[in-house]
Amino acid sequence: MKRQVIREPFDLETYASDRRAWVDRSLDSFLPKAEEPPETLHRAMRYSLFCGGKRLRALLALAGAQIAGADPAIAMPLACALECIHTFSLIHDDLPAIDNDDLRRGNPTNHKVFGEAVAILAGDALLTKAFELIQECRKTAPADAVLDVIALVSSASGTRGMVGGQVTDIECEGRADIEVSIVESIHRRKTGALLSASLTAGARLAEAPPRLMQRLGEYGRQMGLAFQITDDLLDLEGDASRMGKPVGSDLKNDKATYPKVLGIEKSRALAESAAERARAALDGLGDEAEPLRALARYMIERDV
């Protein structure tokens, strides 16, 4: 009789903790030291970069390289670059001109500590540092793959991605006539684009075949949707002490969110459906896809 093999559930918590620690060590080595002139700028960059966070974009970049059969270490400069871009966006989002937030991850926001001018410049410096880091990948990946990654990340970060989504988000504040397609467009660009690009860029460095790139792109799009809907729900129902920031800011600013347009129950169902579609995109892949399967479930079960 053939012996049945029982697989242990994938330990996402340990996996993510180990990868986050690796990313943090790498970021510390890549970033200018706090005492290096100009000290105020470098302290401000490090302050926001190391004040916590899930390192989700970095985890996706490393997973993308590994699922394509490469040592995830080849994607570490990319992983760190993505965290720099994400942190740049948070610093600027928190400014009085945009969301005017006082807390981020349980700590005073960058402009509250360093002033608005330095906060703006710290964000600028992190964005430019990101592309300096990506070019480091040329040491372990083909030049054409590195160029493709630069194109993927810049597109996901710019007017067709994160920055463009943020502008539409601002323009839609206070509007009562928001349709779900507009909310989807905002979140697909503002959040989903960089999440998806993180995964596919890591895979591209490992020279993943086109079919795998397509499947990972679909996974990233659906996971990004699940992530953002859950974010919208947590802003209404989350625990401020766990999240490290006040809840209800979307409601206060009358932002275009899924709960505003669809209500809580339909939003939750849509997040569940998106997570399932993300997992379906991985059908047929082996154990190397287990981190991504677990992440898709985490997107809708997380409380921070």
C-alpha cells in the first residue's frame, strides 16, 4: 500500500520573520549611516525605514526569485529598493498636504520629528536610493533582466501606478458619486501595482519563463486587491493599539473606499474572492509556491 504523505502546514510567521530580519540587515548595510553627512537627512531616512512594517514588498521580491528557481539572495537589492520606495510613499502620504497623519506604526510621523522640509527630502532620497539599489542586481542577474525590472518598478511607482493612484484618491475625497470601478482603479494603482511588480520583478531577475510571469502577475493583482480591501476594513474595524495609528481616518477624510461604496459585508466577500483567485493563479505549482499561498490567506486574516 502506498504510504500517504501528510504535509505540515506552512509556517508563514517563521518564514516572514526570518525574511524580515534578513531584509533589515541588508537595508542597514545598503543605507548611509546616520552619522554620515548630511546627518539629519540620513537619520530621517533611517527613522521611517526602520520603524517597523511587514516588509511585504521585499518578501514578494524574494519569493518571486525563489519560485523561478533562483537563490533569493539575487533579489535582495531589489527587495531593499522596494522597501525604500514604499517608505518614501508613506512619508509623503503622512504630510499635512496629503493625509496629515501624526502617527505611523505607533511612532510620530517623519515630519513630526524632523519637520516638513526634511521629511520631503528624506522621501526624495529614499526614492532615488531605490534605483541605485536595483542596478546592484547587475552583479548577479543579466543586464536585460535588470533593465526590465527597472521598467516594471518605475511604471508601478509612477503616474500609471502608485503616484497616479494617490492623485485620483485625493481628487475623489468627499465625493458622493463614487462608483466601485473608480475605487478599484485607485487601489489597483495606488497599492496593487507595486505589490504585483515586486513579485514579477523578483521572478524576472531569475529569468522566469513568460507563462510563470503571467501567473505571478495575476496572483499579484488579486493579492493587491485583497490587501487593500482589508486595509479599508481595518480602518473602520481595526484596533488602533495594534495598528499603530488611529482608525477612522478614511471615514474622517471621506475617502473613496470599498466599504463606503459596497458596505462592509460585500467588501469582505470581495476580499475573500480576490484571495481565492490569487491562490488559483498558483494551481499546479509545487511547494515553492507555499509562501505565496499562505500570504494570500494572510491578506484577509491580518489585523494590522
